[in-house]
Amino acid sequence: MDHVDSILAEWQAERPDLDAMPMGVMGRLKRLQVHLARNLETVFAHYGLNAASFDVLATLRRSGPPYALSPSALMDRTMVTSGTMTNRLDRLEAAGFIARRRNPEDGRGFSVALTDKGFSLIDEAVTAHVENQQKLIAALDPAERAALDTLLARWLAAFE
């Protein structure tokens, strides 16, 4: 029995007319997110990053050579607003992890590119991140992981 089971039992006693099963799913997702975020942030912090800066660097790294994207492509891929992206880019540029350059395909625009320092950092950080994720999901066997992934993908598709 976990904490959410206790909450559901209380609701069952007080409101047996309600099907609180969805509350259990949502409550467990919320509690898992807290635990997962804490563990993920620990790894990011080891590299001087947070989830937001990791997201930008990882997006550039997985984009492939030349490891550069326009600011609007970065916003689309990270799902943040222009102001939020500008702040993230300012901090990453000040740290020497990215460089803003004139976009060779559009002389009026800029692209955001990983620097050598940023490339090295994100390669090291993403390796540790994936190892951490493996540990975080280790409580589930491979079949359970696959089933959970399939169910979450179906559920997410209903929103996206």
C-alpha cells in the first residue's frame, strides 16, 4: 500500500458513490514526477545545469551536425516561449556552451550552435542522464517498461 492508497481509502469511506480510480492514477503520476524530477535535477546539477539548460543543449546535440538550430526551431522543440528561450540562451552563451551566429541560410536571422565546450558537456551529461534514467525505471521489468511506454504514448496522443 502506498500513500495514494490511503487517500483513496479515505475517499471511499467518505464518498463511496465516487469512482476515485482516476484520482489514484493522477496522484501516483504527480508523486512519481516529484521523485523523478528530484533525481534528474541531481544529475543535471552535477554538470552545472538545470532541466531547462539541459533541454536546450540536448536539443542542439540531437539535431545532428552542425548542432545548430534557429531560435524558433529551438522554441518549437522545447515548447517554451520566446522570452523564456532568450533567457536560457543568454545564460548558456555567457557560460560558453552555445554561440549565436548569423544563419548562413538566412542572412537576417541567427542560429544557435553548440560550442566545443557545450558539445563536450552535453555528451557527458546525457550519458549520465541516461544511466540515471535506467536506474529510475529499474523497478519495472522490460515487459512492464514496454507496456507502460505503450500506454503512456496512447494517453499522450489523446492530448497532442
